[in-house]
Amino acid sequence: MVPSFDKAKKFVTNALPALPALPRPPSFRPDKELDSEDVRDARDYIANYWAKVERFHPKDDESLLGLPKPYLVPSYRQKTGFDYNEMYYWDSYFMVQGMLDTEHQELVSGILENLMFLFERFKVIPNASRTYLTGRSQPPFLSTFIFDVYQQYNPGDEWLKEAIHLAEREYRTVWMGIKKPNERQVHKGLSRHYDINYLHDLAEAESGWDMTPRFDRRALNFLPVDLNALLYKYETDFARAARIFGDVRTAAKWDDAAEQRKTTMNALMWDRIRGLYYDYNYVKGKRSATGSLAAYYPMWAGMVTDKQAAALVKALRKFEHKGGLATTDALPFGQFVLGSLPTQWAYPNGWAPLHFIVVKALERYGYHQDARRIAMKWLKTNMQWYNTEHVFLEKYNVVLPEKPPVKGLYPSQTGFGWTNAIFERFCQDYVDRPL
């Protein structure tokens, strides 16, 4: 007998946590925004924390790959049996969002250089800098990272030309590959996540959402919304670079590629009635039943119409809770059915990178008040834990912010790289710039 939704929800929100519930969570008035004094200590903690997660490892050492420049790891906890020493692809992109300034220019630029170095060496940017993680990648943010550095630090057009050329090679080799070791472009020009071992769960790990109900444990069968929106972003970034170089013909070619991807994604993934994008199971020829914040990547990438943007903003009610945005819109059975894998990338958990994507998407289409509201909810959830435990979490329970997040396959982490970075970035964008 399948448990009712209410019973399932009660089970999940009361599941045995990795961390204790907050004894007396600090309260923030819902009508009061955080000010600089509220977040001062937390921001100091973050500024001092980066030194703990910075590594420099120039030579291969057993499974750990050598990299030419210092880099950041997601977290640092001594004697846990789950220590990080490797650099991750998409974690790195989000971690630098809190340090795009002159003080961190060398570190930020060096992390990007490390990612490009890994591609030159392995013809893929691995999941992370370990020999055993070179069989898959992670969500591709390379072209966006390149333009962040170009805009922030002005390294010059020659630098941009070389960096974009490498990103084009990654795009074609890895994400548009049609056979092993990169069999990702599989249906109507759209791509899926993949792993060289051709296992669904490892392909799901490439998505970064390990684990999630989005793919029904059949990740190889799905064309993900977020991945293909990222590839649309690559195509528009390539067009943008070509215009900077004065190459109008090449820019038009990339514009056409982006337009074709957008048309196909809208045909397969856009649900006009629900006002949301859904991952597409190309094997079964139907959309996933799970709505997720991946639906906001197309808006972040600038590929939606104003009408679609309005529908996506309306659909935020499916995800928005007291503490921010839940990763999915419904409680997946996999969170409480005995014997199934825990799905930490799901309701009731919220994650920093997804909040960043949604907030930037809202800002891009002019929904500034919605962006500010969500950013403030997320900051307050972070602050509740920080003020009591003096730590940031990898993820949070946004439905009941005073309770711990639902655990995943690995121990819940504290620290935490991308949480720290997005907290700092939201402070810069919303606390330092009050209404």
C-alpha cells in the first residue's frame, strides 16, 4: 500500500537527520530585510573560510590529478572519512561567484585555467580532478565562466579568442558527441548526461543532481532541461564572442544553432498549461512528471519569451516555501520507499546554486522584486543555522528551515563552498544595495 502524501511528508521531514534541529532558531521578521549588521559576522566567517578550502597540487599523486594553479575544494572537515582534496567542475563556477573582485583575481582566473588545462589533457573537463572521475563531466559552465572573467578582469580579446576556442572544442567533443566516450547528442540535436561506463546512476551523477527523482533512475534516457539550456548559452556565448571579433558570419551560424535548439526544446519540453519546462524522456517520447528548478535554466540563459517568463514566475509557487525554493515541486516516493536511493536533490531540500540560477533568471527578465524576495528568504535560512551552529550547510530544508535537510548518498556536509559563495554574492547584490 502506497503511503498518503501527508504521511510521506511527515516521514521525510522527520527522517533521522545528520545534524540536530535548531534548538531556538533565530527569527527574522518577514517584513524586514537583512541589513549589513545582521550578516557581518557570517561574511567575516566566509572571508576567512576560503583559506581552509584552497589547495595547490601541481603534480599527480595516486588518484589526485595535478593542476597548474591553486583551486578551491567544496568543504573542509577533518577526520570525517569524506574529505575533499579535488577540484570540481560546476562547484568551481559557483564558488567564484562570491569572489569576483580584485583581491581574488589570481585565484579566480587560475581556477578557470585549471578547468581548461583538464580539457586539454583529457579532452573532457572531468566531474572532478581524480583519475576515477574522468569518465564523466559535470554541468557545463565553461563559456559562462570565461565571460565572467573577461568582463570582470578584462584580460583582452586575444585571451578571449583562445578561451572561447577551447570552449567550442569542449562543446563539440563532449556535449555534442555522438559515440563513445561522449555519446551525449542522441535526439533531434539535443543532448543527455552520460558516463563512459554507460550506467544510469553515473550519468545522473554527471548532472550534479545525485540523486534526484527527475530521471526515474534512467538518466541515460532523458534530455535534461538544464543541460540543453546550458548548451544554448554556449551557442549564444559563441555568437557574442564572434561579434566581438568582428566575425558576423560565424555569429550568425551560432545564432542559428541556438535558435534551432530553442525551437526543439520548446516543442519537447515546454508545458504551456503548467507554464514549466520538463525533462524529456526520448526513449518513451514523453516528458517527466517531476517539475524541478531546472526549468529556470532556460530563463537564466535568455531563451524564453516574455510570455513564457511570466508563466515561469507564476509557477514559482510550486517551489517557494518559507525558507526559499525547494528543488522539486512534489515529494518523490524515492525519499521514503524502503530500499530506494535517497534523493537529496528534491523536496524539501534547497540548494545554493539553484537559488542563484533562479534569482539571476528573474533579474534578467525584470522581475526584480521576486528575485529580491527569494534571495532574502535564502539568506535568512542560511543565517538561522549560522547564528546557532556557526556553520553553513551544503543544503537546507526550505519547507521547515529549522529542521535539518534530508540526507543523500553521502554524509551531509558543512562548510560549504557554494553556499558560502552565493550567500556572499546575495549580500553584495541585495544587502549592500537596499531598496
